[in-house]
Amino acid sequence: MTKPTDEQITALSTALETFTRRYKLADVGGKTLNLLDTQTLLYVSEHPACGPTDVARYLGVAATTISSVTDRLVKHGFLERRRIESNRRSVALTLSPKGEAHVAAYARAHDDLYRMMLDRLSPAERGTLIELITKIAYHDD
């Protein structure tokens, strides 16, 4: 396999920067959250009653970072923390109704965005795009 050329690197960089600006979801459900806040909510949505350490490990960030994130999300009403009876030092994270609504709005917005992107392509192009992105995303070096 040949190495990518400088021109290909530049073209990919330009296209991805434009793509990122154009298709960025900045505001969902009336509340702008940063990427780490949103990733935390999505993880807790898929893993109810998980602990902050689980979230930190999955997202690859420090436990102190997740502590700040969960404090902020609890303060703004997106998350709830409950003490675990069998281990009073541990907490279980769950989405509040506001958090559930935010995750649902986020999922709908992403579905709409992906539908709009794929709508511009032919069925064959859609398959190729998905295949190529999957190949890049799951390639192990």
C-alpha cells in the first residue's frame, strides 16, 4: 500500500475541518453542554447505576475530572447520585428526567443530522462511506 501524499493530507484536513464546522451539534434541547458532559450523560444512559469510576475509565479521563463533571451535571439537574446501601462510600449515577430528555433530544438531533448527510448520497455511496469510516474507526495498529 502506498503512503498518502501531502496533497491528500491537505485535502482531507480541509474537508474534515469544514465537515466538523458544518455538522457540529452545539445546542440540543435548549442547553449547551460540553463534549465531556454529553459523553457522560450518554454513558450513564446506557449503564444506569454505574459509578463515576466506570465513567472515567470508559472515557479515559481522571476520576477527579469526572467528579467535577458529575457535580456540574447534578447541579444543573441532568444527573442524580444515590448512595449504594451495600457500600456507603460508593455512588450510583442515574439520569434525571431532565437528563433523559436531553439524551433523547441529542439522539434525535444526531439521527436527523446523519439522515441529512446520507440523504445527499446515492445508496451505493452511503454503503461506501459507512464501510470506509468503519474501516478507519476500527483499524487496530
